[in-house]
Amino acid sequence: FSSSGFQVAPETKAVMKWLRSIPFVLSASLHGGELVVTYPYDYSRHPMEEKMFSPTPDEKVFKMLAKAYADAHPVISDRSELRCGGNFVKRGGIINGAEWYSFTGGMADFNYLHTNCFEVTVEVGCEKFPLAEELYTIWHENRGALLNYMEMVHRGIKGIVSDKFGNPIKNARISVRGIRHDITTGN
């Protein structure tokens, strides 16, 4: 058992260790059951509120990442409110996770709080368990959006933090004025 009283599965521990050992900067978790892109925080810290907007200090970045996926998805970007996922049309096909529904222990929140990786959750279709013959269509609906999202890794500031001799500095803390969320350099 962990200190919080919840048992952590060996597979979950392995992924957590893997995420901490490799300096990932961008990821997406693919789910089924709706057609929307959510972003952290997924957990609302307010004890009495189930659907409460819970932004990270990097809210603008997360919205940009989620929009990059949603805008490139042929169905999510469709403005019809009568379709699958239509209740998210007025939000541009994206929503803060906790504002949709709050839950603890999510991968996107873990990545943001404990690694340098920014993750969104992509609900790829309204069927929780699609039939095998539906997978081809789902893949083609999401392929371009996945590629567009992956290209977002090139946005922002990147480079090497080095000492006066040009040697890379491992675990250097990087702060951005106005954003209360530091990151650290990799190996």
C-alpha cells in the first residue's frame, strides 16, 4: 500500500518509474466513451465540487495542446451539436478534466506534477468498447489529429542548459516568470 492508503499496481509503478527516467515532454492518453480532449487538472481540490474548473499554472499551454488535437480531428471539429460529442462543440471540443468530471490518480495530473511531461486525454469515440470493424474508421479519424498533436512538441522554448565550459547541467531548475510550475533539465 502507498502512503495514501491506495494500492498501486506493479504496472503503474513501472510506468511511473519509466516516466521519471526519460525526459518525456508530451504525451496523450487515448480513451473511449466520448469525443472530446481533456486537459489537467483532472482532480478538483475543492471537496464539495464535482464539476469545478481546476486549471494548472500552464492552462494556456494545455488549452493550446488540446485545441491542436481537436481542431485537426474531422469529427471533433465538426460544429454540429447533434453528433457524438456534440455537447462539447461550444467549448471547441476541449474541456478541463475536473470541469467535466473530477477523479484522483489520473496519468495527466501525475505527469504534470511529477515529471516534465504535459499530457492530454483524448476520448477517441463515443463507444466505450468499439467493435473490431469500427477500429479502422476510428484510426483514420484520429490519425491526422495525433500527428498534429505530436508536432506540438516543437513549440515553446528548448535547448541545452550548460555550465561555462559548455557541459550540460543535469536537473537544473527552469522557471518562467508568471507561471508557478518549474521544470528540470534532463540528462
